[in-house]
Amino acid sequence: MPEHPFDRHGANTGNPRINALIHQLVHELGARENADLVEELISSAVKVYKDNLDRGDMKIINTAVKELRYSLHVFEPYRSIRKVTVFGSARTPRTDPNYRIALKFSRAIVRKGWMVITGAASGIMEAGNVGAGRKGSFGMNIRLPFEQDANPVMLKDPKLVTFKYFFTRKLMFLRESHATILCPGGFGTHDEGFETLTLVQTGKTEPRPIVCLDAPGDTYWGDFRKFLEKQLAKKGMIHPGDIDLMYFTQDADKAVEHIVNFYRMYHSMRYIRDLLVLRIEKPLTDAQIELLNQRFSHIVKKGKISQSLKPFEEEKNVPHTFHLTRLAFYFKKDCSTHLRQMIDAINSFAGN
């Protein structure tokens, strides 16, 4: 298979003198762990200049990098706190039952020690921020010619980030959250919902709780589920089990319970080359590990699921996870729905 250009590592502009200058510049800033990546970033900028791209193309790259850098900077001090993203219509009035259930959910999840991320506008987004309060809220606004001013909770808050591009904003919604709440909304809500589902389904992001929440008596998400079952699952466009990636409820407390329970035992995951490592809160018994190997052998490419009480060498950059137990195995990457089922099984061991 030919090498993909993005797989080439190292700061190589094609000019040895410029490469040396980049290396010197970075190391004059101080020897740090990620100096190699900084050299690559500068090298990529030089290549953009050498490619003689249209000024509009260069503005896209420049703005995207600046937006990502700043938003990552804003979130960095809060990385140890779980966060849920709340999506829904900006046009939902405060008197609407869906506004009230979003507000109730946000109040309840913050009491569990979580924070809430919204698009920072009015409607459902405002309900999410009002429920979480200023201290418990993040806002990720988007510059639009209409209806997207920051709500009163997030206005002038240092945790408010305003984006020009939807794609950088969408990346940060997923990058910085651990769960997704979908309340009734328009194209934007479904855009975010399907993006999240697609990335979880294909294994491009970690498994997470995805909750479809609407007010009692509303048929919004019930009708949506019927559409998925009739038009997607029944026609073989998705696997019927993929619908189980979502949790449907009209109870804010049950939505909170579903999210919190997902992290009862499961903490996070990462790949070390082809090895999938699941971090969990406490060790499993030999019998529990054997049960996982029996029930989920179909998602193991080779070998078996094994347990380690120590972090891998490659995890030295995440010291806040050193106390966690690891489950490691070679995962069949087309089985993301079944991986979610395995996490549910691990969480069921929490009380044992």
C-alpha cells in the first residue's frame, strides 16, 4: 500500500537550511516534550506558503488553527472534570416544556460534579447554561448573521469561545465532552447528533452516552426513532443494534442516571498501536474477566482480554490515570456497537 502523505512524520520542508532554522527556533523556546510536533506545525505552515495557495485557502487554515489553539487553551484547566454537551433548538421559548426539561437535566448533572457545554445561544442552549449556572457552564458560540448571540449566562464569561467555522466548533464539542444530550431541535441539532453517532459507530471517537431527551407527551424523538427503524435499520443501512447507541427518555433524572452509570467502572480508553486499552476504576475478578472473554470473544482479533494494574509506558503523559486498572486486547475495529455493550457489562460489575 502506498504511503499516505499525512503518515510522514518529522519537520521536513524540503529545504535542509529551513529545517535547521525551525529546529533551532523551537529549541530556543525551551526543550519540551512536544517539540517535535511544534516543528511539524511550523513546517506545515512553511509548506502552505511554498504551495502558493489562494489567500482564501490560507485564511481557512490560519483561522482553524487559531480557533483550535484558543479553545484547547480555555478547556485545559478543566480537563479532569466530566462534561456533557447539550444540543437543541435556539428557538425554543422559555415556556416550552422542552426548555424546562433541559434546564432540569443541567441542574441535576451539575449536582453530580459535571459541567455543561452548549452552543451558548438562546432556547435549549440557554436552558442548559441556566441549569448549570455560570460556574458550571461552557459556551461555544458560532458567528452567524442571525439568532446566535451569546445568552446572558455565557456573555463575557472566560469559558465562552466564539468560532467562525462549524467544523472546528464541532470538533471541540466532541473533543471536550464525555456525553451528549439531544433535545428537540432543527438542522443543527440533527447535524451534531448524526456526527456524534457516526463517529461512535465507526470507532473514530470513544464510546459515550448519547441521550435523546424530550418532554413528557412529546413525540419528537419517538418519531425520529421510528424513522431510524423503518428507513435505516429495516433497509439494512445501519445495523439494528446501532440504534442502541442512543438512549431515549422523557425523564431528566433518568438521563442523568444513564450518563453517570456509564462511568461507574469505565473511565476512558486509548490505543497503543493496535492494542485497545480500557481504563476502569477498579480491578475485575478472574471470573469477571473470563466472563468478558466468553461473551465478547467475537470482538477480539487475536489473543484474549487481559488485565493490568499498572499503566503502559506510552501512557506516561496522563498521570491522572495512573491509579486506574487496564483491560487490554486486540479489538476488531468494525465492532464499535459491541464495544459499547462490553462497557455496559463492565459497568454492571460495579456493585459486585
